[in-house]
Amino acid sequence: MSNAEKEGQTKSLDKFSGQDTSDYRRWRRRAELYLAALPTTIPEKKWGAKLMEHLSGEAEELMDQLAIEDLLKDDGYKMVLNLLDEKYKEPTKDELQRAL
């Protein structure tokens, strides 16, 4: 495969398992960029399901509380990210301290 062909492909997103919570901030940023780079042939209502492909372990089990119908809504991906944020996002004070 040539470099030009490789550049045309959407870079895959690593899986997030929830095992190492310090990876979450970086994974979430990459997840947002991954979704933004999806081809326009993939409608927004499938973005939640696409994110689910990149979860495993505890993080995937956390999604059991979301109904499949909710995942397949236009904002399904936001529900996935919100649940993950509640569990894995570092508190604002810790984020500010790290920035300083």
C-alpha cells in the first residue's frame, strides 16, 4: 500500500479499557478527532456504535446501561462520552493543577 493510500485512510483509534485511567484524557481527545475524521458516508447516528468498537473491559461494561436505541441516535456518541467522563475524567482541580 502506498503512502498516499495510507494517508487517505482514517487512523484507527486504540481501545480504552478503563484499566489505566490516566490514559483517558488522551484517549478521549483522540476519540473526538477520530469521529471528526470519519467519512461522511458514516452518519452521525452510527458514531456511538463506532465508539463502542474501541472500548473493552470495564469501560465497555459501563455502556451496558445504555439502550441500543439510545446509542443509535444522532447524539448517541455524546451519551457514550458522557458516561465515560463521569467515570474516568479527572476532576477539574486536578486538571488545573496538572496544567500549572
